[in-house]
Amino acid sequence: MIKISNLEGYDSDKIVPYKEAIKIIRGFKFRGKKVGLCHGAFDLLHPGHVRHFESARKLCDVLFVSITKDKFVSLRKGSNRPVYTDRIRAYMSAAVRFVDYVVITDFRTGVEAITALKPDFYIKGPDFADKMTAGIIAERNAIKSAGGKIVYTSDPKFSTTEVVEYISRNPERKSLLVILDRDGTLIEDKGFLGRNSEWKTDIKLKNDVIEFILFLQSNYNTSKMVITNQSGVARWYFDCKTVEEINKHLDELMRKHGVSIDNWQYCPYVDSKYTNSKKEEIKFNPLFVKDNTKRKPNAEMVNDGLEAIGRKLDDFDIVIVLGDKDEDMKLAENLNARFISVSNKSFEDIAEEFSNG
């Protein structure tokens, strides 16, 4: 455990003694405010913790975080944990703007913290929603007995234990290029997103894919680009400006989930050979019909993306294509890269396929 002999400065007005926390919570509840509680070790504070606190704060008026004392963390996670003492972990959690108060609990489990503090909401991550272990069942019963209820955030899982294990096993990180399809991979395929002027309401992120990207980011030096065919422009469904607005909006959503996309590429054109075969069914915009295009499975959009970020394919130790269609698989073949289909797959399925490749 990393200890700091002089803890002066590692304090915060947000960190309160347990008895005072109980009084504060009673006061808020008396005034009709809803109090939420997140409980855990919160060791090596990382983006997953911050995102969890942010989501939790949206579910209540006041957010308390209870930090498990060092001795109980060691009992559960081993003698090498926690990395930081409870005082430092409390200080780091208090520094997060979404957190209103922090207490250090001298209890082995969250049950005692719930029983003593009696919050309105006990807030856990989505990976606990379907768990039926003795611990989570006891916590559910405790919050019910305290007159509150358990609620779950929808944030992708981000494990401190995985980070610690990775650091100990992998002193040198390999470089990885992740080439992502958009519709059907990053988001649910709604069929020509943008055709409806209220397209934002049609967007549904694929959380299992986002969780997998976060897993890759924690294990590799990653570069990520989105490569998408957008024939809806050629079909008169929407224009290039709409595609770019959607991509910008998606980029912002991804960043909120901790994923930064390095480059976005799209092709609004369709091949003349294809349009000739469909001219009786579909009216195409002649400005977006070409004999040869950059559409997938052509690798030209990937090359354009690499040029935009100042990289070459040979710069990467591993190149993978994540997609849901044959054109994505064929793009991987053209790049001599690995293809991983995300169709109807959970995070665990995708991660296992990647690990076995």
C-alpha cells in the first residue's frame, strides 16, 4: 500500500465523520431532498469511478460516497490492495465535483453503511443488476429495510482490479488500430439514420461494444477510427451536412463514455453498377453516383483516416475491424486485419473472441 507520511493537505470539507454524516443526511431528508449513496473501495480513481459518480448524482439531490477502510479492502482483495490508504482514497473521491460528501466506513460490507446512513437510494453499477450473490442480496434487503431502494447506473464496466493486473503483467503496451463501423456496431442500426429530422431520438448506443473499446484502451495504446458507408445521401434521404452533424454528435456521446475517436470517415457515394441494377426501384442523386467509390470494403477511407492522424498501417502491432456486415469482414480481409463481428454479442463474447484470436 502506498502511504504518505505527511497527510497535510489531503483533506477536504466534503470528508465528514460518520456521526456527522448521519445528521447531515437526516437534515437533507427532512427538507425533502433525495440522498444517494455509492459505497466501495474506489481505489486508483479512474474514469469508470468518475462516470459512476456523475451518473449517480443525476439520480439524487445529494450524493454521499462511503469509502471502505483499508483492512476490509485487504481482506477482500488481497494484501496488495488497496493501493492507496482510505484517507487518500477519500480525498480523491471528494475532489470529484459530482460528489457532495465522503465518509470512511469502519465496516466490512455496505450493509452496515446503508443501515447507519439510511439513504433514499443505494446506487450500484449495471453489472450488479442481475447478480444474486449473498453480498448484493444483503445490500438489497438493507436498503429496503432502511426505507430506500437500490438503483443502477447504465455505465460501462471499468475495473480497478483489471487495471492493476494489467500494469503488473504488461510493462510495455502494444499499439492497436481499431476500425469501427457505425450503424449496427457503435449504435443500433435504425436504417438510414438522419432520414428522420429528429434523428437524435433514434440513437441507441451499443454499450457492450463501448465496454469492449474501454477494455482495449486499458490494455493497449489505441487509435480508433469510424468508417461508414452513407448511401442515404445518394438516395436523397439526407445530405452530407446531416451525416457530419450525426458524426459530431456521436463523437461527443462517445467522449462522455470515455472513448475518443481519432477520425471519422464516410462515403456518400454509390457505384454506378449498383445504381443501374436498382434504377427501377430507387431514384439516386446523380451527383453522388460514380464508377468507382471509396465505399467499404474498399480500404481507401481507412487510408484517408490514417493520413489524417499522421499514421501508417505498419505503425500498429495489431489491427482489428469491428463490424456487423459482410462489407466489414471484407474490409478486414483487404487490410489483412482481424475481423470481429459484434452482431448479437455481449461484451464477454466480443472480448473472448478477441482474446482467442
